[in-house]
Amino acid sequence: MIGFIALAILGIALYAFLLEPNAVRTRNLTLYFPDLPASADGLRIAHISDLHSRRMGARERAVLRIINGSPPDLIVITGDLVSDQRYRNVSLAFLSKLKARLGVWAVQGNWEHYTGWTGDLLRGDLGKLGIRLLINEAERLEVNGSGIWIAGTDDPYLGADRVPDTLNATNGGFIVLLAHSPEILNRLPKGVELVLSGHTHGGQVRLPFIGAPWARGMAGGYVSGLYRREGTVLYVTNGVGMTVVPARFLCPPEVAYITLRRGNP
């Protein structure tokens, strides 16, 4: 009996540390919005987050195969590119392979601040790759002669977000807001249709019948998946990489494809 338990524990450990962290899945969602401009009906967004890059390994290659094998209209990245600035070049090499017809957009997470790869330094590095970094600002994205707003705050987890500044220029148009930590949902005014976030890693380790005990109390209680609050839809991705413990269990890394459709939910 003891031997069986030991083998079971070993098997779970091997799965959590070696297999699931590289088993990147594709999650497809279709979201309906009555006020989506007709020109943006069918717009397909690829959302990735929390790369925590250290090397161009199996996980990173899997993400690129997914995205380049099924190209979206635009790609958004919601922060935490690295956990150590020594790996900036690794992250940039990965990011250089991301392409979309309407561009690649990014915001900062807490690890950008922790590592010092932030602000003008990060904006310059990403700009050389054609990636638009949004720091408490918004930009109009033209889609077939009409447009929506892509807005991005600095990291809410560190209190660096400036929501009024970010939304000031949008003039009430359709808004897709990028924010690293989903807790921002609790302090958004009405009028933001879609929020895309990461930060939680989906809990990273989820236990049967319990869920993600280590993530339940963080980020406003938004751990993984879809949430709705006062007309705003939030999607929290499981992210790609890991921190603290290099393991995932019942919470695989993901690339989320979100298709926007005009109509009622």
C-alpha cells in the first residue's frame, strides 16, 4: 500500500512538473455584444499572458505553433513577460515571432515593475518589434472603416492603474481593456464592454473539489474564466508560464481565442 501511494505521488509530481506545464491548450470563446460595431463583428483576438520567459522551450514553441497555425486578427498580451530581466532577450525573441494583421498589443504586469523592465525601456524594446505597449492609455483600432478602442492600464495589483486617464480618450466607443490583474473589474465605471486579464495563472495548481486555494483570495477573487459585472465581461486566462513553483496541475497553460460577435448574449 505504501509503495502504491509513493508511486502515485511520483506520477502526479512528474505530471505536474514535466508534462502539464508544456501541454498548452487552445481555449475558444465567442462573446456577444449588442453595441459592437458591425465592422468588428467576427473580430478574433488571441490573448496570452504571464509568459515568465526563461528559454525558448517546448511551451513557448507550442504557443507559437497555435497562434501562427491559426492567425488571429490581433494579439494581446496582458503582462509578466519575464521574472528576471536577464531573460529579456529570450522574451523578445519569442515576441518577435508573433504577428497579426491588426497588430500586437501589450500592457505591463507586476513583474515588469519588479525587474525594472518597464516604462520607456520596455516601450522601446517592444516598439522595435512593432508591439504597441499601452500604459494608462487607449488607441483607436480601425476595423473595416470603423473602429473600437484598445485600452490598457498599468498593473492594478500594484495600484499603478489610472482608469480615468486610460478611458478619457475613448468617447464612449466600444472598449476592449487590457489590465494585468483582473481586480480592476471592481473599480471600473460602466461602459467598458470587455476586460482581458491574467496574473492569477488560473491558480496554477488546482485541487479536485477544492479549486485553486492559492489564488482564491487574490485579484479580487477572479481566478480563471469568464465573469460578468454590471454590463462588463471579464476573461481571466490561465496564462502561459509559472512562478514560485514550476508546476501546473489541472490548470494547463493556454492561448485564448476570443471572437467578438454583434448581438445579444
